[in-house]
Amino acid sequence: MIAIVDCNNFYASCERLFNPRIKTRPVVVLSNNDGCVVARSEEAKALGIKMGEAAFAIEDMLEKNNVAVYSSNYTLYGSVSNRVMSTLSRYSPNMEIYSIDEAFLDFSGMKDLFGLAADIKRTIEQEVGIPVSVGVAPSKTLAKLANRFTKKHFRDIGVHVLDSPEKTIAALAATPVEDIWGVGAQYAALLHKHNMHTALDFSRASDDWVRKEMSVVGLRMLHELRGIPSIELQEEPPPKKGMGVSRSFGKLLTDKNDIREALASYMAICGERLRRQKSCAKLITIFLHTNNFRTQDKQYYRSINVQLPTATNSTKELIHYAMLGLDRIFKPGFNFKKVGVLAQDLVPEDQVQQNLFSEADLERDARLMKALDNINQHFSNKQLVRFAIQGNGTKWKLRQEKLSACFTTRVPEILKAKVGHV
DNA sequence: TCTGGGGTCCTAGGACCC
DNA sequence: TCTGGGGTCCTAGGACCC
């Protein structure tokens, strides 16, 4: 049996954790750039605020309903996540951290699964202060389904175990196809078109039809819903195949120099992440595009691959080649919204084929990067030390107007408690 | 004026080789 | 009038997840 533990409204719950004053107010957290809603408390959901809704479109409504609005504070959420995960790891030797707010636990061979799940819920809420829900079932997909089922129908219990055919069928029948893990808008439309509306309907579809219409991905889902585990628990996260950094600009940009600054800064972040996981990239992809929500604007989307002569994770080298790429795809006369970079063909740092002629440079570069990382790390990854080309971000940087403090990671921002007189 | 970012996996089709 | 077939690698695009 497999359990999935999922933090309820995670980002919103994190904001509440350090700000008791918003315990009873509706809370929403916005995406990067304060663009759209990415997390909502129950009260916010009850107001009809949708996931992904554009913030500017509901501004008045948020104010009228006294909604507490926050910019995303990933440093804070990451550190709360670490606490949740370390508590969870006490409950099973085999665990997969699936996302910032979810983990699968292997419950095979364990007894009293309901009691165990209930204990997890109680403990996380007491020790970390984040509400969670737990679903337990024979497969990951059914565990996710059990989790959603309890959230919808038994929220106050927050724990559900599918340990009998009767309970499984009841949960399948109560779950619309679009709520199945792995079914998005396209597959949901397809299933409805063929008269399958609940997970139970889908679980009774024929293998051949599903294979043909939904590929092997659909087939795997189908088997999982029938209780045959087909998606394994992944304890070690597999090495990343690529890593990308991109951001929408705080405002539209037309000037190539501004875009160069932004791209250099994203490349620097990417380089830092590469060094942290001790990888080098052999290929980088640069892309640049306009805002396709603005129908009044001419649209432009281009990307380009730049093969690096030697795999590298030196910010200096990476920026150099990123700029060459940008030179080839930049075109004046457009309102640009976003630029980004993907580092691909990653190889372990210690397996890089070195170019015979540049070893001295490589070593010097590596020392420079190490010094730079040390300093920046000390200042909570704020990229205090930058290359000149990165500029200061005044033209393109994100809007983050409602950022909460880094309560858990920056000493000056640790929560202060006042005790005694008012 | 304002609509996120970072990933994964799968498939189809083209290029190329023998 | 005829115009192979199979394997591999690459890329673009689609679908999904949180």
C-alpha cells in the first residue's frame, strides 16, 4: 500500500503560519510577477477565486472581501517544506518527495494504516503547523484519488484508506474523470465525449481503446485505477535532464540592452544551480517572445540552440554564449515579454571532456565561481555579486509588491514575539 | 498597465545510415 | 514501369503535473 501526504493549500498555509492575524481571513498567493493566483485558502476558494486567475482582473473583488494577498515567497515555502519532509521521513524507510508539498510513502507490510495516516496528519499539524491530507491505496493514482476524496467529502477527517473493493468503487464513482491524476483538459474532454464521466467509468474502459486514444500513459493510468501499481516509487530523484530559468518582465521591453541584462541574470541563476548540482551543460537554448495576450501587438517567438565547445557551468562562459544566441534571435520593433534560457545535455562536473589548451583558464574560472557562490549564498541567494552585464534589474525585474518576510532563512527577518504588556 | 515558472514523458516525422 | 526496409537519432509538439 502507498500513502500520499499532501499539504492543504500549501503556500497559503505557509503565509498563515507566520502571520496568525490572517488565520480567519481569506488568503491568496500570487505567481511570480504578481501575475495570477497560485494558491488559495479555503475561504478564498469559497469566494469563487479560481486557480490561475489573473490578479489584475480581480483586484477590486479581493479588496472588497478583505482578502490577504501575497507575492510568492519560495524561500519561505522551501524551508517549511523541508520541515514537513523531515518529519514525514520518520514514518517509512521508503519515501518519494514528489513536489514541494507532497510525498509518497511506502506502507507495505505495515499494520493499521488508518491509524498510521491519522498519526501523520496530527504530528505534521502539531510539529510544523501545516494542515495535511492523507490518502492510502494500492497504487499511487488510487492514493491520490483517495486523498482528493477525503478533501472533498471528509475534510474534517482528512484521511482515507482504500482497503476494500467496496470503498474503492465508491471513491471511483464519486470522482469525476477530470480529477484523476494524469487527466487534464484534453483527456477529460475525450473521455466525456465517449460517455465516461467518472473514474469508475474510465476504469472499465478497454485496454485497447485506451492504448490507442491515450497512449501508454493512459494505459498506465487505467491499470493504476484498477489497483495494479504501474508507477513506481522513486526514492532518489533522477538526475535532471535540463534546467531552465525564465521570467516575464515587470513591464514590456523593446531595448536590446535591457533584454541582454535580463538574460545574463537568468543565465547567472542557471549557472549557480548547475554548480550546486555539480553539472555542466553542453548545450544552451535561448528563447525570446512577446506577450500573446496582447492581440494589438505584433507577435514574435524565436528560440535557438547554442552548442558549447566544452561543457561548462561557469557563469562567465555561459553568459558569453547566451549573448551570442540572443544576437541571432533578437529583432527590433517588438514589445518583448519574456526571455529565458535552458541548460541541456547535462554531464557531471567531473566527467567533462576538457579542452587541452584551456585548463589554466578553467581552473581560474572555477575558483572565481566558487568565491562568487560563497558570497551570494551568504546573502540568501540574492545575487549580490554580479557580472557587469547583468545590470541592476531596474528595467526588467519582477513585480513583488506583497512579499512576506523570509522568516525562517534570513536572520534579520526572523519573527519577533512580543511578550507582556501591550 | 496588468495573465507564472519549472519540469516530465510520449509520439510522430524527418534525416541519415547501411 | 519500376523506385526497399529497418534502425537510430533528433526535433517539434502535445499532454500532463505542481
